[in-house]
Amino acid sequence: MKKLFFIPHVLFFISITFLVTACKKDEEAEGIDKELLDLASSTSGFTWYKNSASFLPKSSASAHPFSYLRTRYNAIASAALDSNGKVIDSTLFPEGSLVVKELSNSIGGLDRYAILLKRTGSPHADSKGWVWGYINKDKSVAEPASKKGASCSGCHAQTGNIDYMLMNIAHP
Ligand code: HEC
């Protein structure tokens, strides 16, 4: 009898745990993540990589789990691009640079933003002054900026990167 009495309690705790986990998964961007999402959502004043808004198939070196991508640079970051829209060799991006990679599983779609914002001195910046954002278009956070690109910067520091940028290598 005693055992049966506990069953509703156990069920109650299971459902609470489920609810908490479910809510966490869909957590909406707030704070720095919300700011990055807002910055990335605006498209005016940006220059596209290689001056082209065409969708590129993701490279084999990419860990980003979407089939297509295209990358754009805000007016400040554009100073690090040459006239062909490629990143200038060994350049350092100026303070305030915003680089936005749009990720999608279909040409013309948009599922997630991968974001790099140069804001030296931000509590979320890594040792090179970059803040890393990974946010879905539906506002849920794929990887919070508070992690300072922990799962990103190793790969982005590979040979041939330019201030972490890999577009030149992956899409020459
Ligand atoms: C295993 C390697 C790898 C990891 C891990 C990785 N990336 Fe990337 N990333 C790439 C490659 C390769 C590109 C070039 C475009 C492409 O083919 O996807 C790229 C492109 C980008 C760009 C466009 C700017 C540029 O030239 O690099 C941004 C922004 C970006 N990634 C952000 C992130 C963030 C944020 C994370 C972590 C949540 C991350 N990346 C994790 C490989 C990686």
C-alpha cells in the first residue's frame, strides 16, 4: 500500500522535470544574446562575402549543421574586405565589427545566425575581443554568448584563419 501511495508523487516529479527541461530547450534570447539577435536581424549597411547574396553549400570543414550559408559584414567590418568582398590577408577586424553568417537548410531560407561581434572589454568577449553568438531565427539560443565561443574558437583558430574568419579558406 505504501508503495502505491508514492506513485503520484513520482509522476508529479517526472512531469515537473519534463516541463523544466522542455522550457529550457526553447529558452528565448535575452541580454547579450538578444542584443546579438537584434543586431544580426538588421540587414541594412552590410556587405556580402564576395559581394554576393547567393547561398553557398556548407564546406566539408564546417561543423555548422545546416546545408546552406551566406555571410555578411557590417559597415565597420567591411573595412577588412577587399574590393572582391574577400577578407584581406592578416587583417584585424576593427572594434564594432559584426560578422553574420546566415544558416539554412534551404536556399532562400533562414534558420540560424552565427555571429561574431568585436567588442573588446565586453564581459562576454574572448581573449581576442570577439563575442560569439549562435541564435536561431525563432529567438531560441543554440549556444549562449556567455560561453565565449568555447565550442567554436578551437576550430576557428585553425591554420589560415584571419582574425578567426574561415570564409576565405572554405569558400576561396
Ligand atoms: C569544426 C569547425 C567549426 C566549428 C566548431 C565552428 N565553426 Fe563557424 N565556421 C566554420 C567554417 C568552415 C566556416 C566557413 C563557412 C562554412 O563553410 O560553414 C565557418 C564560418 C563561421 C562564421 C562566418 C565568418 C567566418 O569567415 O568564419 C561565423 C560567424 C561562425 N562560423 C561562427 C561560429 C560560432 C558562433 C560557432 C560556435 C557556436 C562556430 N562558428 C563553430 C567552422 C566551424
